Amino acid sequence: MAKMSPTRDAAPPDASEPLRDGLVGFERRARELSATNVATIAGCSALALLLFWPTDLLVVGADRQGLIRFACYRLLAVGCCVLLAWLVARVPVVRRSPAAALSVGAFAATALTLISLGPYAALDRGWMDLGYLLPLATCALLVPLGRRVMITAGLSAGGIGLYVALNPEVIGREFAWVNLLVAGLAVGLSVYLGHTLTRLLERTHASAQALEATNRGLEARITRRQAELRAGYYDIVGTREDERLRLARELHDATGQVLTGLRLGIGLLRREVDTGPSAARLARLDAMLDELFTAIHEIVRDLRPSGLDDLGLLPALAGLAASTPASVRLTIDGERWDPSLASLERAGPCAGLSSAARIGLYRIAQASLGLFVRFESTAGLAIELDTMGAGLAVRVTAEGVLPDPQSESRDGILVSDELAEIIERARMLGARVELRREAPAAIAVEAPLPPREPSA
């Protein structure tokens, strides 16, 4: 019999290791998030360009040539944004480099805007100040601080360079330094916001990884504890069955000869004393002896029915059904069992069962019957054995309902305790338990054929 060995709790995982693993794993996750963010920003930009198309009338009024240029600018910019969103979302090579995709897309959109607008790009209008918001697009990238500074500054410098190259006269403007100052502030704000967001997501990801690692450790510890408890329970069950067998044999052997000799002696005395008060007393003693024989027989059968080891599972179940204080049918594959068919145990569904399997299935049927009898749900009681593919099904059914798990019998036993015993017995055999509480109630156990030996 396997014994439990004390084990020491595993040391809790070092918190720094999950954090390091989380930071390393965050790079791949950050790349995916960055690509998704870039595709989202590109799609939203295309939608915004279409929605704000009517505002061009506020810029150029009724100028037909200006409206045409603005229409070309919007269509080209929308096409560029849609293409960028599609490439980042669908093309793996582009998706793996979201920073490069954003930079190329932003430069392309800026160049198309300046070229398509032509002289209208140099209009001293407030709408051109929206170009200062271009660096904010880099907030979508979850990259280290150094790369962020380079990408944001390069994006802003590239946009300014394109604008100056196509409109060199802006260099001589009186307040050109103000535009450069605002552009620098926009770059700084973009770097700060993007870096703060990246750090926040980085720490959140690392904390989630550390929490997941801790949960895995706790789950492993719980699983190990459950295995140890189950192993201990199996040891107790095995020891209890061995002790029951020993007690049953000792009780049978120790009392059998004494009670038999006593009966013979009483029988001889009754022959010598045919009438009178002594004869009546001897008759009462004989009747009490019969009751004692019956009581000892029931105790021995409850401890360990002799037929279970000598004849097999089916005769033992038949004896259990006969001893139950209610009418119980015993069927095998839908047919009532005939005790005269001695070969059925060898050729039927119970062929090849190990001793542990026979004991386990018998105890399950015994506990199930006892549960129905204890709560007086005995109408139509039956024990059914059926072969189901590669399994053996043992069912105890009744026409009534199965009691509520929290209910308590008259002798103070909870239904949940009885069910827990049945479930653990089934688990020892690798079996599956199904309970049906509604009428007709059933407790069914499906075990593999042959059921495996209990193991810790």
C-alpha cells in the first residue's frame, strides 16, 4: 500500500524573474500593439479626412481651382491612409515594423498633401497648424525612449523639411521661429506622452506576467496537495478494506464454531427435555441463537461479503439486493440476473475484474442503495450493470428523486458525505460519476474495462 511522504512547500517564485520575463515578452507584445495602433490611427485619419471635407469651403470659398486641389489632396491622403492601414493589418512583413510603416506613411501623406495643394499649402490659415499634430501619431508606437525620440524628431523634421523645400519663402517670414518652437514643443509632448504610455503598459504587462506565474505556482501547489490528500485517502480506504476483511474472517471463524457447538448442545437438550418450562426456555434460547446467527451474518456481510472474493461481483450484488429492506432488481445488459447461470460471472461484463475493482464497484452500489433506503426512496430500486463500448456501467436507480445534497438522514448522515464517498471510490477506479436527482433518480458510474487498479 502506497504511503504518503511529507513534502515541504516549494519556495515561492522570485518576483524579479517573472518581471524580467515579462519585460522580455513585452517586446513582442508591444510590436503587435504598435501595429494595431498604427492601423487604427491610419483608418481614423482616413475617416476624418472624409468627414471634414465640407470645411474646404471655409478655406477657399468659391474658388473652383482651390476646391479641385483640396479634393485631390483629400482623396490622395485618404488613399494613403487606407493603404497604410491595410498593409499594417494584413502584410506580416509590414506588421513586424510598425515604426517604419508609420514613418513612411506620414512622409508620404505629408508629401502628397503639399504637392497636391501647391500654392494653397502656403496659405496663412489656421488649418495648416494641424501639421503640428503629426508627431503625436508616434504615441501609437510602444518603443524605447531613444527610438521614440529619433522617430518623433525625424518625423517632425522631415515634415518641416518637405514644407520648406516646396515653399522656400517661408524661411523669411518674421515669425518663422515661432513655428519651429511650436514644432519642438509638439515633439517634446509627443515623446513624453508616448513614453509614459509605454512605461505604463510595460509595467502592466510585467505585473500580469508575474501574477500569472504566481497563479501557476499556486495551482501546482494545490494540485500537489490534492494528489497527496487523495493518496492518503486511498491509503485509508485500502487499509480499511483490509481491516474489514480481517475482522470479517476473525468474527466468522471465532464465533462460527462456538455458536454451532452451542446450537448442537441446545438441540441435544431439547431432545432430552420434551415438555415443561425447561423445554420452552430451550426453544426461546434456540430462537435467540437464530437471531444471533443472522445478526453476525449481516455484520460479516457488511464488513466483507464472502461471495465477493470467492464467487465474484454479481453474486455479491445479488446478495446485497436480497438483504436490502426493499425489493431490488439486478439486471445485466437489460436482463434480470439468474443466479443459476454460474458462467455469467466469467463470461459477462464483470469478467476479468481485479479484486480492487470488485470491491470498489460493490462499495459504490452498497453506498448508493443505502442512500436511497435511508431517505425512503425505495420504489423501483434496481442495480443495473451494462457494457458500454470499452466501459462497464453500474447504475442504482429508483422511481423517486435523489435527496438534496444538504439534507440529513435520521441518523445524522449528510447526503453530500455519501455522494463524496461514491465519487472518490469511482475516482480510484478511473470511473466517471453521473447523478440524476429528478425522478427517476439514478447514480451511475462508468468505469473503463477492466477498471484500473487504484493508484495514488
